[in-house]
Amino acid sequence: MKPYSCPNCGRLNHFEVRVCPNCSFTLGFDPASDRFLFLGDNATTWRDADGTEQDVVVCQNNNEFAVCNWLVPAVGDQPLCLACRHNRTIPDLTGPTVPERWAKIEAAKRRLFHTLLHLNLPIETEAEAEANGTAPGLTFDFLYDPQGEATGTVQITTGHEEGLITLNLIEADDVQRERMRTSLGEPYRTILGHFRHEVGHYYWARLIEGTAEVEAFRALFGDERISYEDAKSQHYGDGTGGWSDDFVSSYATMHPWEDFAETFAHLLHIIDALATIDGFGMRMTKWPGMDEQPAVDFDPYHADTHALVSEWGPFAFAENSINRSMGQPDLYPFHLSDKIVAKLDYINRLLQRAGQGDIAPREQPQPVAA
């Protein structure tokens, strides 16, 4: 995403900021206007960069738990922000380090929602989806796993089912997450990556399942009606799933659902990273084989796939080179083949249509003959 400046002093800040390090004013993000506001001297009025008062208040999760920096309209009956209102279950905060871990998870979730809002995708709560007849709604369970913490054997599985995304708080522990990444042979494992993957499952259910769109999906990703449990056993059991240039990751080879979710996550990685590069006005020297120097001179949230991939390649190489200069592993250790780009293009076009309200209707099930 683009960098956001403090509306009081102009300093650039990270998206998670709550207090400006330069002027010490309290800051809050207003998703309705896509900007930060600051709390005036009286500590009761939120103002923009022009000093104009804004009729907003802090999210209830900030008042109660100090885990959110988003704002909500002062008028209305919804005390939670656009991201927090989707929570169904928050963790048991009496556990050691749980509040700190939950705060990390919520920060990553707000970055996810920032992207979804900029893509203009449908983001209904469970109640909204039921009222609109567009089930499933999007909900979250964030659960503390004390037995998994004590034994090292995870008892709560991170995943998605019918609009509900469950996340084990152990993922917010850097040591535990790295241990799981290594044991599973993954080149990349982050909280934000989890969110992008699991919400990919949600949008498969929201935009593809039970619609005519499913045939276009199957043509690229395969038939999702094959047994998921058998595919999972094969992937983790005999290892014959393998990995090829047709898939963006090893996990994507397991089942068409996982291929879609992994590719969906990578599309969001690319879009958000390019938006950040654009926000800082970054440019590169001429790249071999390109007529013009790599630059993000377009809106990544609404760009065609060719533009995204063409610019992402050089910048990803540069980011990897910077990481290596710091003794760190590649930031983006993946290769985008033509087959993967075709899958990215399918998802990108699907999301662009959905952002414009063009969503395939659910097909009525055919009656079973007597």
C-alpha cells in the first residue's frame, strides 16, 4: 500500500501507527476517506490535515483492548470498524503473550482488509450475507492453543470453512511459525500470507462455487470435486504431489482449491507490493529486454495482469538482491511461469469483475428425478 503521512506534521508513517513518532499526536485511520486523522489538543476531536473536524470515533476494540487503530463513523449503531466487525471469536486474553499476539494478527488483518476495500470486493459479515442472500459471510475465529504451545503439537488448525477463517494464535509467535515453516518445507510463511490464502478460499466460495463460473475455474485449476482428504493424504504422505512450474508453490499442487487460494494470495502479494513501490515513487534503471525503465505508473488495484507481472519481475529481483545484501533469504522466492500467470490473470479478471458488481449468480440445484 502507499505510505500514509501524519495529518499534523506530514511525517510518513507505517500503516500500524497509533502515535506519530515525530509530533506525538494520536493517529487513527479512516477507511472511508483512506487517510489518517489526528486527535486534536482537546483529545476528543479528530481532525484532517486541514484542521477540519471529522465526525468519527475510535473502533471499540481500541477502547477495550488497544488492538485497533481504525476509526468508525460517530453516527450509527456499529461500534466496530470495517475489519473488526467480522470477528466471531477473539482469543482468551488471560494466556501469556496472547494480547501481544492478537494485536499482531489484527494488524495483519487490517492490511488484508485495506487491499480488499481498494479492490472493491464484497465483504459481508455473516448477518449481512444472510440478509442479502449472498452467503457465506466472512467471519474470523482467533483461538489460543495452550496444549499446542506446551507440547509443540498444534491442536487448532488454521483454515477456512463456509466463510469462517480460523487462525491459531501460535502463528503470531515468530519462533513457532518458523519451526512450522521449516518442518513443512515452506519458503514463505507469514500471518498476512495466511490471511490472503484463507480469504482466497472465501472468495472461491463467494464468487465461483455453485455458479457457471466454476467451469472456467476447472479449465485452469482442475476439478475440485476430487477427494480433498485423499489429495491431502497423498500430498503429506507418499509425497507424489511434487511441484512443477504449473504451480506457484508446493502446497498449491495438493488440490484445485489450494491452487486457487495460493495463487489468489500471490496476486494480493504482487498488487500490494506494487502499490507500495508506486506510493514511494520508486523507479529502476533500464532493465534488460525492456524498452522502458521499470516503474509502477498505473493503479495496481485495477491493472491488467500483464502490467502487474511485467513490472513485478524486475522489482522482485531487486527486492531479493537487497535482502541478500542484508544476509536475509529472498523476499519473493517464487517463479511465475506462463501457466501460473494464466491462473493469476483468471483471478485478477474475476476480482475486477466482482469489484464492478459483476458476480455470477448461484445456479438453482436441479431436482432429483423420482
